[in-house]
Amino acid sequence: MSQESSERTDPPDRREGDLTRTGMALKHDREWDYELDRIVAEVDERGAETVGLQFPEGLKRRGPRVADDLRAELPDGVTVMMSGQPCYGACDLDTDLLRRTDVFVHFGHSPMKESEKIIYVPLFSNVDVFPIMERAATEELAPAEDDPDVGLVTTAQHMNKFDEMRAWLEDRGYTVHVRKGDDRLTHEGQVLGCNYASADVDAEQILYVGGGKFHPLGLAMEHPDTQVVIADPVNNAVSVADTEQFMKQRYAAVHKAMDAEEWGVIFCTKIGQGRWDQAREIVENDDAYLITMDEITPDRLTNFGLDAYVNTGCPRITTDDGPQFKQPMLTPQEYRIAVGEEPLEALEFDTFHGTW
Amino acid sequence: MSQESSERTDPPDRREGDLTRTGMALKHDREWDYELDRIVAEVDERGAETVGLQFPEGLKRRGPRVADDLRAELPDGVTVMMSGQPCYGACDLDTDLLRRTDVFVHFGHSPMKESEKIIYVPLFSNVDVFPIMERAATEELAPAEDDPDVGLVTTAQHMNKFDEMRAWLEDRGYTVHVRKGDDRLTHEGQVLGCNYASADVDAEQILYVGGGKFHPLGLAMEHPDTQVVIADPVNNAVSVADTEQFMKQRYAAVHKAMDAEEWGVIFCTKIGQGRWDQAREIVENDDAYLITMDEITPDRLTNFGLDAYVNTGCPRITTDDGPQFKQPMLTPQEYRIAVGEEPLEALEFDTFHGTW
């Protein structure tokens, strides 16, 4: 997950609902339902004078059109504002805009925690998932007669098809294991980049249905003894998650950090990314310094001149962006390994539980 | 002013007080007084359990040493935290860390607005300013017998020498014109990158004493009919501020933006960089969309896909970083010119007044 990617294409002519080349790297056209009626009704009911809109990176380009539609419907005098902060999940609500507005609408992620002032508008993909599930079952899943147990997980944007996916597998003789996970997750079978509690099921193979490798790689790191089969309907690709490169990078970072004399301990101030107790515990050591920030980027750490960093915020910054940082960036457990409090063999993927 | 510069050198062996190669591009060694006794006394008096420290970019490297010294003096159980947010002035207090801490210390800038919870620790340069003032007077100032009137301005870090600078000029026969400016400025003769009200004096030449060209270029743009002589004791250089390149860029940006069909209007959420009324006024037009953010960077705007932007936050992002943005970035007045509400000849440097 690269924060503030600079990828860009010029605004192409696009028809309504077309999200291709918007930075989401999705090949399928989509029609979204932005639930404008619900937003207008809430604004009306609360007599709101200010409305804040927050979109994930890939949907920001739709922001002005959503604002147009809302301004056409809302009374004169209601001010619509969009968040210009980066946004990578429901853990990442723009709390400044939230404070400034009477109604705050967060698009594209399922709720991490409900609040009266926040409207969460989920956005579901309309891509057909079954052709790629067919290929995944044929090519990579163990046949039901050999191993009927399979876990099933997906992301928020495919949750609308989850029951059908499950029935599809059951029709083919599988016993499908699903669970809701912990309170960071809204739906049964849902995974986040930082939380795979829904995959703690009694099966040696798990089918992930969704776009990209970001989620299944985390899943495979969290469950190293499980076969994670990826059915990607967006890129029309089937594969098995391979964590080898990630794990090599983790071991390399831990080894490099063993020489560190001074540590920066990052406490992330994003609403759903703070782990205060973990940060506080490490900072009790004299050679560790607590640093607070929202976006965690190499540029922001450079000037402190410390030898290594521990990131108590989003685990995916550590695992996915880690190599971009000039000093080693470790998870809290990797820190304990680097300073000799835990053995190297204990290394596990860092996950994030609970809300705020 | 480049936000989040990626310049960096490896941590060299450095003796106490040595700030060379710390990113400040200053050639002189310095001894700073961090006023630790005052901070310790305040923590004690308030029974504070948490202390937040905020440093400008060039001083962040000193942060861990200041934290060391404080932790040695403070009672066990007091947690010291450093802000990892970028920091470019007293307009840019880390309000998140401010909320999280009982005592908040802002280093290196003079107060923009006092608050009981905030300790401002000014940091003064010990560089000798008089040799370079001598050169500036000889090479660029009009001789006192030809034009005795001269304005005198400097930055917060040289304020400790201001009275001596003034006396030095008076000794050479000049009539020195100084004023305090508006309530955004703490000291008589002080300038900020966004505010030159202290230079509204009755003189056709102004002597700026301080490092770099950032401040005198703003001063010369704000006062285009005044000769701004730069006496830079840090880089040992004398010159006259030349705004030609900047002004060409401004005109080019305005011309380019005249074709814009959709505008993004940026409201900056930094505590001392918000101009709500100006943002709100522009957004009353249907083709303008309000976007809120703290750091204003090209990456954050890219995904909105608008044609041009109006920055109501820090004017120096517009003038100094403007060319880095892919779409034209205008000041509020430049927007009015681009849409035909004011003539091109009216173009003035954008300055920021008041506090919050």
C-alpha cells in the first residue's frame, strides 16, 4: 500500500459510472449507488448546514460529481466539502472534516465503528465473480472429495455477493467455513488489510475472492500454514498467495535493526490506527523516542535521524512500504525480536484488532 | 518552500550545538538554548503527565537530544512525545499533539497567538550580522546622504540582534523605519513568509537581514516598488531581491487557469492557515468544489481531476511550490483575475493577516 501514490492519467472522457483508469486498477466498468437520497434525507432531518464527503483514493475523482448531485438536491446555504486527506480505510476517517461538518459521509468502506454523525455508504462491485471462482476451484482448490473444508473470505466491495459465493461452493460439495471475525469487521467473511480474524476457521484452504493481492498476501502471512487461493475477478486471474518475498524482507529488516542504538516509536494519530499501549511500553526504554503523526512516510522520519523505527500504526505500512524507508521499519513484535525479547522463529504477521 | 523535502545526510558525529548538515543549510555552528528549565518548571507546576514537543524541519534532528535532557529532569511517568508532522511555522501547530498533551512546546518560531497550554521556545542565531550589513550598506543601500530613509526587517531567529542592527544603521546616518506589523507578528521588524506588514514603512529601500531568499522575495513581491536589499549572514551573501521569475510564473499560471472549467478550492485545516470566508465565497460558484486538507501537495490533488485550484491556505505553497502542481494553483485574487472579476494589472502578492 503506497501512501499518496503519484500515479495519474489525464482526465479522459468518461461516461457516468465508468471507473476505469481512475487509479483503482480495475478493468471492469461499474455503476455505483451513492445513496444520495439517504444523504439528502439525513441532512434535512438534522438541519445540517455543512456536509463532509470522504472518498478512498480511487473514488476521489467521482467526488465533484457526487457534490454536484448533492448540491442540486440540497437547500441553498448547505455547504458541501470534500476531504483532501489521503484515505485508506474506515480506520482513516478525516476527523478534522468530521468535526467541521454536521453530516459526514464516508464512501467505499464498511463501518469500523458506528456514530450518529457518520453515514457510511458502501460501494459494491458489479463484477461477475463466478467464472473466476470456477477457474480457481478447478485449478487450485483441493477437490471437494479430497478436502471438502474451505474457508471463504472477500472484501467489503464484494460482500453483496457473499451468500451466493458460499452457495456456489456448497453446490460443488464443499463445506464452507465462515465467521464474522472481531469487532473491527462489519460482515461475516470480510477481511481488511490488517485483520483476518474472519479466516480463523477450521480449514486448510481458504478461497479469497476479490481484486488484487494486497488482502490475500496479508491473509497468507497471518495464516502461514493455510493454502490461500486467490480468485481475482477484477484482473481475471487465479493464483496461490506466495509470501516468500515479504517474509525475506521482514527477516532482513529485523536483522538490520539489531544494530540500532536509537529507536523511533511511531504512534499513528489516525482514528482507527492508534495502539497507545504498545507504543507506550516500548518508549519506557531510554533508547526509544515517541513520535506522533498521521501519514507515515519516509520524508517525515528522515529529519529525526534515528537508527530504526517501530510502527504501531497500520501494519501494512510496515510490510508493504517498509522497503521504501531508509531505516528499518519494524512491527512491535519484530522490535521485541530485534532487541532479544523474543526468538526470531516467533515472527508473525502484525494484525490490528478492535476499533477506537 | 518545499513541503516534506527528502534531502538527507547520514547522522554524522556531531558535537553539542552543531547544526551543520541538519537540513537548515546554515553554514555556522550554533548553540541553542532550549529553555529546558522553563519547560520542567511548567510541567511541575501543572502536574503534567504528557509533554509534546514540536520542532521545525531543520531542528527535528535535535528532538531526541531535547527529549533525553527532559526525561532526565522530569519525574518518572511523564511521557515525552515529539510531533512527526511537517512544521513550517507557528501557523502550523500540531493541534492533534496539542490535544493529546498537558504541556505542548513549540520550538523555533515566535508565538502567533498565546495559549496557556503552549510554551513557545524561540531559538536565536548567534551568527554575527554586522560584517554582512557592512557589505550590504556599501554595495547596495543608497548612501545615507542620498537617501537616509531605510526600513529594517529580519526573521524571528535574528530578533535578538534587532536593536543593535537598528543602532548600527543609525550610527551610519540612516533614519531607520520600523513597525510591528499586525497581530500575526510578535516583534517590531519581524517578517513571516506570508506577512510583511512590518515593512509598511515610509522608505524606498528596505534592508532584510537574515538567511536565504524565501523571506525577502515575499517582501519584494508584496512591495514591488521598494528596493529590498538582502544581507544574508548565513550564506555570507549580499543581493537585491529580484522577483521577475516569480512574477512570470504567476502570470503564466493565471493565463493557464483561464481555460479551467472546474475549480478545486483548498481550505487548509492548519490552525493558522485557514481563510474560511475566502474559500466559502469562491465555492458559491457552481463550478468550484471545496476541498479540505492540512498538507497541500500535488499527490493529494491529482485524484480529484479538476482543472485548476485556488489555495486559500499558505500563500507560499502557491507561489513557491506552484510550478510542482500539474494543474494551475492560484491565490484567491489570482482566481478573481482568471475568471474576469479583476484586471490582470491588479495582481498582488497574497499575504496572510490575523491569527485564529
